[in-house]
Amino acid sequence: MKIPLFDLLKKEHQEIQRMFESMSKGNEKVRVSALHKFQKQFIAHLKAEEASFYPKLEDEPETKMLALEAYEEHHVAEILFNELKTLNINDAEWSAKLTVLKEIVEHHVNEEETEVFKVAEKIFKEDDFSDMYKEFQGKEDIWIKKAI
Ligand SMILES: [Fe+2]
Ligand SMILES: [Fe+2]
């Protein structure tokens, strides 16, 4: 089954990975601009998943725990990111926190792509995914506009 929602989520995961690279390397200007972009896109990605995709998984016994764990991982990532924003980008603590945030996000993304998406594909129909896709895009737009 072709699932545009998962294609979009995977594409955004790759963008998130690229932003992590830009935030950790290069001059301060590049890192600061990557941080601003990340702030907008990363939070929007999490919030849109939480509004469109995970509630459906939470309603099904087979995927309930996966959804609850994903909420927790999003929550931890958001806390770390909020702490990161309060630190000076040139401090060693900033880099340490970024590294841990990156590890948590990589773990989470890997779980989504190798486990959550596969289980969801067995449970939901093409129409369910297209509803979730529209909902995801609508919610993500709202969050991106909110962050400007
Ligand atoms: Fe997620
Ligand atoms: Fe994701």
C-alpha cells in the first residue's frame, strides 16, 4: 500500500537529521539559523503527529502502548529542546544537550519507521491514512505559523 503520510513523515525525519548536522557543525551563524529552523519544524512535526496519527493508534489495543511510548519520547525531546534554548550556543553544555537530544530523536525516529509504521499499516486502511495525512498537514501548518 502506498502511504503518502509515511512518505511525508520519513522526508521530514531526514530534514530533522540534516538540521541536527547543521546545528552541530560550522560557524555560529549557520548553527543559529539551523536552530531557528529546527524550532519551527521539529515542534510542528511532533505536534502534528500527536494530533493526527497517534490518537488513532491509541484507540487500538495492538498499538496503544506504542502510541503512549511515542508521546513520552516526544515529551522528553521537547523538554530537552526547551532547555537547549536557554543555553548559550557556544557553551560545552549546549553541545552535550544537543548530542543527547539527537540520540533520543534518532531512537524515536527509528522506532517509528521500523515498528510503528509497519504495525499501523496492518491495522488501518488507505482511507484512514488519507484522513490522517490531511489532518497532519493542517495541524502542521498551524504549528509552523504559530512559531513565526
Ligand atoms: Fe514522532
Ligand atoms: Fe516522526
